[in-house]
Amino acid sequence: MRLLLDTGVLLWLMEGNPRLDEKAHELIDNAIEVYFSSASIWEIAVKARLGKIEVDAKELVEQAREAGLIELPVTARHTVAAAQLPLLHRDPFDRLLVAQALVEPLRLVSGNVQRPMYSELIVRV
């Protein structure tokens, strides 16, 4: 299975947060490939700059790569797909991650309760 971690799950994994339970760790550990989106890094950098979180985005990218995660760049295909999603919610970062999962295709591992409404490719943890 190929996975894309949403922003929250990426942060939880990198910081060892207990909100990421044993089932989620098992899913990630058994995946063939695990991706993180450049959109997540952008979201983290924006939130850090606004003082909403305390994370160094550059260090997080290095940590993710050292952990064997693969960066997934945002492409034009992803942005077009995001624009075509139903308006189940309006967060642009969330919509882009859903679109990336659908286009690639990847299973999106998410802690967000709204995302499973988009597709069976979304796994809630």
C-alpha cells in the first residue's frame, strides 16, 4: 500500500505524539511507500510564521526524509483536481491533499473526520 500522510499525521509521526495510535503506526510501518506533501510543509510554514504552531519546517522536512518518507510535489494535475472536488469543506490545504491522493492514487492517512466523505482512499486514524 502507498500512503500520503496528511499534515496532522505527519506532525504526530515526527514528534512521536501518542494521538497516532498503534494501528496507525502499523499501517505506516507496513506501507510500501509513505509520502508527505509539499503542501503540508507549506501549511506548517504558514502556521509557524503566524505563531499557531512551533515547528521548524526545514528541520521537519529533513526529519521526514531521514525517516524514509518521500516528498510529493504539488503539480498542476493536483490543483485542477482540487478545484473539481465537491465543496464538503473549504480548507485549501485539505482539499489539495485529497486531490493528490485521488490523482496519484495514494491512501490518505488523516485524523480529520471530514475527509472520509471524499473517497474510500482516505483512511481515518
